[in-house]
Amino acid sequence: MSALLDVQNLKTYYFARRGVVKAVDGVSFSIDQGETLGLVGESGCGKTMTCHSILKLLPKPGGRIVEGQVLFEGEDLVLKTERQMRRIRGAKISMILQDSMTSLNPAYTIENQVGEVFAIHQKLKGRALKEKVIEALKLVKIPAAETRLRAFPHQMSGGMRQRVAGAIALGAKPSLIIADEPTTALDVTIQAQYLNLLKEIQAETGVAMMFVTHDLGVVARMCDKVAVMYAGRIVEKAEMKDLFRHPRHPYTIGLLACLPKMDAELDKLVSIPGQPPDLGALPDGCHFAPRCPECMEICKQKYPEERLARDEHYVSCWLVEK
Amino acid sequence: MNDTILEVKGITKHYPIVAGVVRTKPIGWVKAVDGIEFSIRKGETFGLVGESGCGKTTTTKLILLLEEATEGAIMFRGTDVFSIGRSGLREYRRAVQAVFQDPFSSLNPRMKVRDIIEEPLVTLHGFSKKQREERIAECLDQVGLPPGSGSNYPHEFSGGQRQRIAVARALAPNPDLIILDEPVSALDVSVRAQIMNLLKELQDRFGLTYLMIAHDLAVVRYMSTRIGVMYLGKLVETGRSEDLFNDPLHPYTEALLSAALPTHPDTSRNEIVLTGEVPSPVDPPSGCRFHPRCPKAMDICSHIEPVLARMEPDREVVCHLW
Amino acid sequence: MFRIGINKLALIRKFPVNPGIPLLIVLLCIVMAIFAPYIAPESPTKQSLPNQFQEPGYVDKDGTKHYLGTDKFGRDNLSRIIYGARISLVVAVLTIIIAAFIGTLLGLVAGYYGGWVDSLLMRITDVGLALPLILVALVLAVVYGAELIADLIPINVVLVIGLLLWPRFARQIRGETLAIKEQDYIALARVAGCSPMRIMIKHIFPNVIPTLLVLCTLNVGYVILLEASLSFLGVGVPPETPTWGLMVSDGKGVIATYWWISLFPGLAIMFLVLSLNFFGDWVRDKLDPKLRQV
């Protein structure tokens, strides 16, 4: 059985005046039908560029996919034309972004924005369109959906706006949703509501999700699988619980250890020294080597290829025996 | 009570909502902060938590005298800061410093790091050029920046390093109290622990007092000795950090704690997901402001505002249940 | 194939920010203005009836070659253009200094204090923007006459254009100040005990300098055009003065036959203004620390 989305050795570079930024440098992962993958990493690690590569929404000029395949339902999206991609975006793969203040257009009503998907992909008009919009708003549990149609984004709260963004993403019944930090801008109690909502919708519709986040709490709550990204590459990927229980890559271990806990008094946090590297000037060898507490001679010379640590648990680290 | 450094007494801030084209007049008031009281003792970290719009940032602006309070008083070592003279104000400006959330907007891009750190010393007068130079070098060293970084501009540093510069600047005039407004939330996960540890270490070394604002409860737990929980411009509960986390008294605190996602999938928790959204501070609900969302609401809650109940020496809660 | 891609991209992004040629033209004009007596082949006011309306390249009987021809009084066109650069640049520099000073001061104060101070200053600015330039210039010319101070500064022109220009500066600087005021470093400066004066000078002003410089360079072009228009209308500058605007005006009646009289000063105006605009863009890119980072 083949995966819904299978990204193979994807490389997306950004060509700037000062040189090449290797934003995504050989990333592979897959998502099955109805599954949720968490892509974890810090800002500037290339996770957003990875999402944009899948939908081929790269910054122009300068960004391009240099190598690799993005197999979606068996077809390679890298080879698709812009026209073909437009039929996939929104209809088969859609996106929820972090900031609903900017991801919704302030000049249009909710009805207009949610309706756009149906107007484009299903060529609906008039009554039928309006009913579809209400249906979509009800799916994301917006109270009194009928009365919200004429509202503008600024008249709604952050949580409600993010639901509208969800309605737009889910409207055309896509098989994959890419959620890029969807709850980062929300308050704690609203975040809990929203995550619950996404889980319910997933159970109902069987949509697969790719959750891009820096928040390990969100991952622990939402995902089946996790891929940890550092400086343009995936350093570790595994089943979610397996990764939390037995992290193998020093970066993952550090990331888990440096978080303060809700349920324990701590004297001092373990911290990862240094700063994330500049993607335009990566160190030779393993990208994490300069910050790694267990750095060896070989780490400074050669990037470790991916190896299997245990069932379905892949790590790119010299410490792990092949 | 002579170890109290700062006492906030019934402080209130109402912003007018103006309407009209030619002659503007207020048509309502945003009750951003509505009569809150707390005190901060020497050497402790007082954490203020709450969701966006609860008034925690306004509270710090009032303490920093960046906004004028509508009502109430702030006592600094026993004197009211709203009515201290010029020299008193100068002393207050020395004694109270701040570190803000966004290290990109909090450092003037056109000033060298040295000048940024020097600024509070210049306005204080009474320091010779040489003394200031020495103090700058000292502060850079204390926050772990290389001695030469003074002659660089902020944009040459990463987010974490910039936050170190901001801390160095706050340290420069030997303050008694530092206000930390979301000091780590804009930083990368792997860098947060560094900054939190730095802040704790400086506190131990110099006997600093912190007032910290954060929305990340785990961060607050790690940093604070005492915590105040705000909801819609009111303080609903205060208590010592571990008491409050282990045994929350106010239903809102309880819900807030349960909504925060544990960073490990194996952590068990009982989840209370609040319904609805935070009401607008323009027209807050009658009685207890939390009653429309409160899972334990009683009849009395909707029409009588609860008064503060002192549970233990260090424990206060504003709720009809107690 | 891949390599070509990179180079192409680099080219596209580099093109608008190459300051070489514009800078050269601006420098050429400045050199022309300063050293006019040494460069110009003839005096700009020397008239000669036999040399009337001679076309470019004409050699008169004294053996002097008139590279750009002569006008209706037989004056050498090239010499007049070289001397004309003086008036243009003097007017440009003086008015920009006046306008930038007043505009920045009022813009900073209005933006920083806000409230009624802002309202008052901005209404004054609106009045300034609404003044019809030509009318003001005509009135001043009638009242004070066309006058040159030290043979070089057409005081009326400088005053009129300065008066017209400062509101443009004030508006932009105020807008910029409003944005900068909201930055956290301004709040921190207040926390550190800085006075409003110090905040405006040390914190806000350095951050509006890029905008100010761009405004200056872009407006130099505008000023030169205005000066030319005023001279064209015969306002503010004595008629025998060599200025580019006046020269275009002189040739306007005979442009069909003696095209060179108007064309060359016109081209001079165009190239200088265009160069200044390019240069302005380049200055902005260079001065922005955020852009420099990339």
C-alpha cells in the first residue's frame, strides 16, 4: 500500500544575492491516509519551506526545488505545471496558517472567502454556494453560522477567525491539510478548543494532517508520527510516543530536556548551548555538531546518513550504530 | 511587610473608545485593568499569567509609567510613584528596568550595543565616561556576551543574543526590580532555556526582584516564586507557585492549567476545555466576570461580584466557591 | 542550466541599485556648477548679433566653435547650460536644507507628541500643501521683484519652493515617527528616564534618516523641475540669468526651426533629475540596516 504523501529526498534552495540558502536539504518523509505527522523544528530550520515546496508556493524569484520527488496519490507534484497545481491546491491539499489576521483578507466577508473554494473548484453559484458555505462553517463549529456570513474578519475573535481559516481549508474536502503553526497565535484555552476540533474533524472526515510546529506539547497531543528537523534536514523521525520515550538524536534529547515542566519544580533547566546555524553558512559535517554535547571527530567531517535505530525509528547521528 | 518592594493598590486603566467624525467623544470604555492589587517582595519572582487581553501587559505599562493610571496607586518602597518629585522619579527610573518580548523591536537598530547598554547610565548622570565604560564591560560579561560585542549593531546578533543585550541594558543601572514581559516567548525553543537560566542566575547573584509576564505556564512555573492569575482585567487568584499549580482554587486557574499541553504524551491530566471565548473588556459580564464560561457557576455568580478571600497567608482567591 | 538561473536572478535584483552612471551625472553637474568660469568656452551673457541662431557645431569668425549652437542673442548655448547648473544646484541645495529642517522638526514633534499638537501642526501642513505655487511665486515676484543675492541665489525662488516643500517632509517624517514611536526601544528609552527631547534626537531621528535622505534626493529632482518651471514663467530670476528653465522658455517660440535652444537645457534637466531619482533609491537601499543584512 502506498502512502498518501511521500516526499523523497526533497531539496529546496533559495538563491540570494549573497549565496545559496539550503533551506530544505534532502528531506524524506511520508504520510498515510488519515494520519497526522508532526514536523518539529525551530524558526528558520526549513519547515515552512518544506510545506511551501509541497504546494509549490515558493518565494519568487529565488526559491526553487532542486532535487527530489513529492509523490501525492502516486503522482509527482514537482513535475506538475502551475496550472495543474492550481487544481490540487485547496481541493486536494490545503493549508491553515498561523496568523488568521493576515491569512484572511480584511476586505471580504466570511461568505466570500469561504465561498471562493467552492466557486473555483466546484463551480458553484448562488443558493447552492451559500448552503455549502454554511455547511463548511458548521463543520468547524462556528456558532450561529448563518449570521456570520456577512461578517468581516476583524469583527471576529482570533479563535473564530482561525476556525474560518479551517473552514476554508476543509471546504473542498481535501485529503491532506498542512497546518503551519495553526495554534501559535491563540490563547491557551482557545488552543485546547481548536486542537480538539481538528481531532474531531479528522475522525469524521479521515483527512490526513501535517502539523508544522515548534511546540512539542501540540505534537504530543495531536500526532501519530513525528519528524524533527534541524538546519534543513530531518534528524530523527519515529512514531510519536516512541520518540518522546526513547529520543536518540542529541538534538531531540536536548529539545525535550530544555522545556520547563508544568508538573515539577526544577532548579535548573538543561540547555542546548549556542544558536541555530545560519542556513546560508552551514558547518561541515553534522549541522548540529557545534552545539552537540557528544560531538565526535567524525561528526565535524561527514554528515551522518539516516539509519534505523529500531522499528520505524530513523536517526541521522553517528552515535547510532547502523 | 518591610521586604515589600512594590505594591500595586487598586490600579485601574480604562481606555476611551471614541466615535464621531468632527467632534470625537468617548462612547464607552475598555476596562483593560480593573482594580487589581498585589505586592512584590524583595528577591522573588512574581509571575502574572492570563490570556491575551486580560490586562497583564497594561499592568506592566502602568508600573513602568508608560501609561497613566485611571485610578489607584503604585507604592515603591512605601512612596506613591504617581506623586513623587523629579529626583524621586529619577531614582524610580534607575530602580525599575524592563526586558520586553521582542528582541528585534526592543533594541534601536541605529545604536551600537555599547550605546544601548549605556543609555540608562547617561540619563542617570553622576557617572563618569570611564565608569560607564567599565559598567558596560561588566554587564556584557554578566550576560555572557564577548567583550568586543559593544561596538556591533543589534542586527549582527541572533534573537537569543539580542535578548542577552536587552538583559545587559536592564542590569546596567543596578536596578532593584526588573519587569520581564514575555522574555522568552519570541525565542527559539533551544535558546529559551539559556535565557531563563541566565535570568535565574543573575537573580541569585544580585538579589534581583522580577515581575514576569508570560502566557506559557511551564515557563511561569519554572521562573516564579509566586503567581497571580488574571482574567479580564481582574486578578482572580494569587499564591505560591507550587501551591497554585498543585491545587488551583479558582475554576479559571484550574481550566487554564488543564488546557496547557503537557510536553510528554505519557503525562496524564484531566482536561477541562472551556467553552466560549473571552468576553470583550468593553462590556464585561455582570457579577463574576468568569461566570459565563465557568463550569462551576452558581446562581449568585451572575449578579454578585465575589470578594477577595484570603485562604492562607500567601493565598488569595476571588470566587464565590471560597 | 542551473548556473544560468543564479546569474539571471542576481542580475535582475542588481539592476536598479547600480549607482555608477547616475552618480557620475550628478557629479558632473556639481563640477560644472563650481568650475563654470573655467570650463565654459565663453561668457554666458556675451551677445553677438552675427552669431544669432547658429546651429550646433557652428564656428564663428573668431574661430570659436559653438558645440551646442547659439540663441537669439548669439550667446553660446553650451556656456549657458554650464552656468545654468549653478542656479539649479544652488536653488536645490538651499531649498532642500530649509524644507528638510522645518519639515523634520515639525514632523518629529507632531508624531511624537500626538494629540492637539499633532492636529495643529498637520492642519498647518495641509495649508502648506494647498498653496498654489505659481500664484505665490507671482505675488512674491511682483512685491519684491526678481532679485539675485550675490549673483547666485534667486531668493524669491528659494523661499517659494522652500515654503512649498516643507510640508512634504513634515508629513512623511511624522508618519515614520508614528511607526517608530510604537517600537519597544522607545518604551525602554522612557523606562531608562530619557527626556522627550533626547528620545526624539537620539532614538527617533537616526531612524528617520534613511527616509529623510531619500526624500531629499527625490525632491532635489522636483525642486530643479520647479525652479525650471518658475524660470520658464519668468518669475523670480532676472531675464538675462542663465538657468535651464529660462533657456527652455527662450527657445519655445522658435522650437520648430531652432530646436537646439530648448532641447539641450531640457535634456540637462531630464538627465539630472533622473540621475537623482536613481541615486535616491540607491541611497535608501544602502542605508537600511535591515536590507544590508540580506
